[in-house]
Amino acid sequence: MNATLIKRLFRVIQSGTSADVDVLCRRIVDEEKKQGHGRVAKELEQILTAKQPPKSGPHTGTLQRLPTSRRESAPLMQEIPVDKLRHHMVLPDSVERRFHRIEKEFAARTRLAKHGLKPRHRILLYGPPGCGKSLGAERLAWNTGLPLRKVRFDTLMSSYFGETMTNLRRVFDAAQNSPCALFLDECDSLARSRTERNDVGEITRITNALLEMLEDYKGDGLVIAATNLDSALDSALFRRFDEVLKVPLPGTEEICRLLKTTLSPMETDAGIVWREIARAMDGMSGSEVVHIAQNAAKHSVLEGRRSVGEADIRRALTEILERQQAQE
């Protein structure tokens, strides 16, 4: 038996990506046939045929068969389990209302259809690193009840001519046939502007293919794309989305809420001046604020105290600022 196939089979079993086990088993059967091991191949094929696939629907959360790359049989998407989805966001009211509108329209899609209306189902999230774009995708999946399937660009992108577009088509076909929240994180790797000076023909073809697939997508789910860079994206991409939503860095009010929410499992000193601390964190991302609060809580626990004080938070803030300065 081909050693490469055996290694690959063991990897997918170890990683828990059961959707790929059948694919690799069938390749092993084919390999046995090529080597003239007809009896072994027949017995293996009977085992595969006897296996009963689990019943599943578009919103049951049961694993669907995920598409794989043709050359390596590697999964093109990763499904995030429902119990791993983060869904609590702290946003300005105006941004929160827009997220809620997407979720509300999805829930009312049947009623909208009776009037010839379609819910927003192609969403572009953009903003600086750490602002919460990935969290936004998880929140939309959680609140719509859709399985979140994240595109794996490490296997989607190929150096072979035309193979990236083939992989992309498989991803969209799978999303069309099995409703999900399809998440294209850092989509600028696929949708760079076609006017860039260093552009090559293959990049333009990939961008054109993505634009076409977004335009043609009629699945009963969501397509969510995220990017840090809005200026480098092809302008035509923005027109393919029903909702283009900027996820901003937290302001003073949002930083206060983030700190209090993160520290809520513990007691906090009554004398903490939250707004002053929040102003000292102006310009930081939501993930940095959460990290500071977590470090403050850990310091308090290690010191044997039951509550977190302002000194703990400021100490954690100083550590983050010093690390940022060291990186500059």
C-alpha cells in the first residue's frame, strides 16, 4: 500500500476531520486495484458501501461532507463546532443595529420571499486587525443557527494553473448545496484590485471568478468575507455584497463594557475609575482590551486576592504598551 496514503489517512483520523476519511479510503481501494490486489480491494469496497451515512439537514449541526482539493485531497473548509463559536460582541449601537438587522432578515427570509424580497446574505466585514471581524462572523453563525465553515486558504490557493479557481468553485458549490455561514477570512488574498501594477493574469482571473461566484450565489445561507484592507480590494467586490460593514475599534464606552464583561467572573474594587482607564486604552483593539483584563485577573488570583483592582489593570496595560514599543 502507498505509504503516502497511509500517512495521510492517519493524519486525518488524528485531527478528527472525518469528512476526508472516506475520500482517502477510496483512494486506497483504487491503489489496491492498480497493484492487482483484487480480493483486498473488493473487501475494502464492501466495507465502505456498508457504512451508513448519518442523517443530516442544513441546520442540524451534523458534519456534512466538506469539499477537498483535487490534487492533495485536503479539506478546503474547516467547520467550527457550535459550542466553540463566540457570539458576545461589544459594539457601538449603530454597528450593533446593522448586525441585528442581518440576523433579523435571515430569520424572516420566508416572509420576505412572499413579497419578492431577499434578505442580506452576502456580508463584507472590514476594519483594523483585532477589531472583531472573525468574532462578527461567529456571532452571525450563532444567531442564525448556521454551521460556520471557514475557507482554508492554505489548501485553496494552488501554484498550479487554474486549480485555485477550481477549488473556489468547489467551496461555493458546497455552500450552495448545504446551507452554512461560509467565512472567507482575509479575502484580500483572493480579491486584490485588478488595477495593481504588479498584477499578473492569474490573479485577475481569480478575482473575476470570485466576483462571478458571489454574484451567482443563491444558497440558503450566508457568505461572510473579512479583510483588514479596504483600499487594496477590487472596487467591484464591494458591489457584490448586500452589506458592507465596518467593524470599528472600540471607543471609551465600548472599552469600559469590554473590561467589565471580561472581569465579570471576579469581583472588582469599588474605587475603579473605569472611564479614565478606558481613555488610557484609546486606539487599542477589542482583543487587546480583553487581553489586558485577563492579565489583570490572573495577577490578582496569583496574588491571592479575591478582587481585581485598578492597579492590576494598569499594570497589565503597561505590560502591553511596553511590548508594543519593543516591536516598533
